[in-house]
Amino acid sequence: MYIENMRLVRVSWLDTVEHPSGWYDPEDIDKLEDVCLVHSYGLLLKETKKSVTIVADFIPETKEFGRSTVIPRGMIEEIVDIFDPTNEA
């Protein structure tokens, strides 16, 4: 797999939010922060039925990738192409 064939994408996905541990009264639950929308940018390395993997870094000399993010499909709201080499004129 070479970078020349990889799409540069923005993946918009819902991330979990961890609240401080402790006990909450029922009326306090409505005050807790909800999930947040995250935009992650990178080269689309892999797509499976369960997840999408993007990478932020690439070393051309060794063809190695770094800073990968694996996002569960159920959390993904949208994938937008920033650059798709297959659509080059």
C-alpha cells in the first residue's frame, strides 16, 4: 500500500465522555455533559465492517505509518474526502 493511492479524509465521529466518579442524584444526570462530536483528519489506511483506521504520519523512505486512530463504525457520523487520488483528472 502506497500513500499515492490513499484518500485524505475527515472522519466525524461521536466520542465518549467520562464523568468524575461518585454518586449522582437523578436530577443531576441531566446536567452531565453529553457525547461530543470529533473531527479527525488523516490518510484512510483501512476500512472493515467494524471500524475505520486513519493515520496522521507517513515516512516515505521506510513506508511506515504513525499516529493511527481506529474508530468504531457505530460512532461514525460522516466520512468526507479531502483528497481522493482516484478522482484525479
